[in-house]
Amino acid sequence: MSRPRTSQTQRGLQAVLTSTFLLVGPTHLTAGPAQDAVIAALAAEAGVSGFSAQTGKAFFQASHSGGKPETPSCTTCHTSDPLAAGRTRVGKPIEPMAVSLSPNRFTDPEKLAKWFRRNCNSVLGRECTTTEQGDVLTYLSSL
Ligand code: HEC
């Protein structure tokens, strides 16, 4: 009786699944599959194997120039604590950014693109790069 041999394709698939797991697995433990998929898509677009939560944190917490003077930082509205609720310029509450508290965060690509465009233009006077987006989402999905 001969044992079935692992085919080339199966081995290829295993390699892809393993590397996908390594890419999105240990970096953001609180994220669910939807956030993982969004981050993996950004990584593919940027042509990188993963993002840095630390770089994302620095970017999110920093004061930037180039945008509107009244919104120098992501923390202007989201506060410096992603576990806390934020506030818009007109005082409307914003749910915490941390995925552990707001599990639906970053699961709707259209919403994500819309707000990245708007917020990055307010804060930086330009759109955020794919890498900046990936780093920020990796950071916020790890909390
Ligand atoms: C002028 C206020 C303001 C500033 C400044 C701001 N945001 Fe936001 N942001 C909002 C609002 C309002 C929403 C939409 C409401 C919500 O998602 O709860 C939002 C939503 C988002 C979302 C989408 C969240 C999701 O659930 O998909 C991301 C990502 C985001 N912001 C990132 C950033 C980053 C990164 C910066 C800094 C470059 C930033 N924001 C600066 C107000 C702001």
C-alpha cells in the first residue's frame, strides 16, 4: 500500500498559509480575521511582509505639520489613549480605536479608506501612505 504523497501544490499552499499566519498572527493578538485580512491586503499592496506597531504608535501619537493647524495629531480627536473614547471637533463622541474595545474597527474597507483620506489630509495635508496605514492599524489592532 503506498501512502499518498504531499503534492507540490499542497506544499505550496502550506507555505503560503504558514507565512500568512506569521505575518498577521503574533503582531496583533486582539484583532479578528477581518482586521487581519485588511492588514494583510495593505501588506501585499506595500510589498512588505509585515508592519510595525511601534512605528504606528509613534505616527499616531506624534504632532505633525502640513495639515490644518487645529488638528496637528491623530490624538486631537482620538485622544492619546486608544482605549479611551475620542471627540470630534464639534464634540461628537468617537468610539475607542482599540480593537479590544471596538471589535468592529477597521473591518469595512470603504469606511477605512474614507476616514484615512479625510483624517490624514486634516493632520498631514496629504494622504497617508500604505505603510503608514498598515503600521497604524497594526498598532491599534494590538490594543
Ligand atoms: C478632526 C478629528 C479627527 C482627527 C484629527 C483624526 N480622526 Fe480618525 N476619525 C475621526 C472620526 C470622526 C472618525 C469616524 C468615526 C468613527 O470611526 O468612530 C474617524 C475614523 C478613523 C478611522 C476609521 C476607523 C474604522 O473603524 O474603520 C481611522 C483608521 C482613523 N480615524 C485614523 C486616524 C488617524 C491615523 C489619524 C491621524 C493621521 C486620525 N484618524 C485623525 C476623527 C478624526
